[in-house]
Amino acid sequence: MGGRIRGAQPPKAGPKIEIVRITTAEVQKFLILGTAVFGQQIHWYGGRSHECSAIRGECENCKRGWPSKWKGYLHAIRHPDSKECFIELTPTACQTLDALIPAEENFRGKLLNFSKTKGGKHGRFIISVTATTANMHGAPAELDPVNILRYLWACKTPSSKTQA
């Protein structure tokens, strides 16, 4: 659009990496790019997540009394579509991963299967290791999900009705 707009150019589209929530008993396969799980305290209110900024100072959502919980995010490539994503994990799922992978190894290069028990999004994670290491030559570098999460939270600013 270069010459057709004076001043600031329109912003580019948002992040192309999605947050994947495992919600079904159908097995989903991933090549893990992250060396470790990225932990984030979040608030859950109005049917969606919101940032908890208590680690950086006072959090407005904590002051509102919104419930909070911890989520973990693991950078991966989903198979078979080969799209980069972040797998959203519960504390129990992180403990399961910790038990599956030897302490002296990181997660990068592991091929993992994720699914849930019956119960949909409320089911328990089922995680299995299908291979201990993959050839990571040319694989994307590890990313943290902070910018993507902040982008998503900014897109989902709660209305004045849900803040009361």
C-alpha cells in the first residue's frame, strides 16, 4: 500500500502461531521445539483468559477478585500440518511431562502424543513419548508465548458488563 497511505502504515496481521488446547480423546502429535515449559499465571473470567500482571506489580484483575490459575505453554510443531503452535498445559500435565522425560534432558526434539480422557476439556491429559529425539537440524528456534498471549488478551478486552 506504500504510496496510497500517508503517515503510519496499517499494522500487519496478528501472530500466526496459535495456542492449542487439547480437548478431545483424539491423539494429537507434536514435535517439541521448546526446551522447557513457559509458565504463566492467568485469570479466567467471562469465559476466557486474561493476563495476571501481579509478577510485574499490582494486577487490576487480582483487585477485581477474578479467579486465577497457572497454565504452561510448550512451543511445538503440530503434525501432520507442520504448523508451529504453543500447547497449553495444566500443572498436572506438566508434572506428567516431567515424569516422562529424564531430568538431565530437555523437551526439545521429543515427539509427543497428547490427548484427553473422556470428559472433553475437563478430561485428564494423556501424554506419551513416541521418540526420544528427532533430528532438529533446521528446526525453528524456541519461542516464548508472551507476545502471542498479550496479543490475544488485547483482542479480548472484556466489556464494561463483565468487569463489574
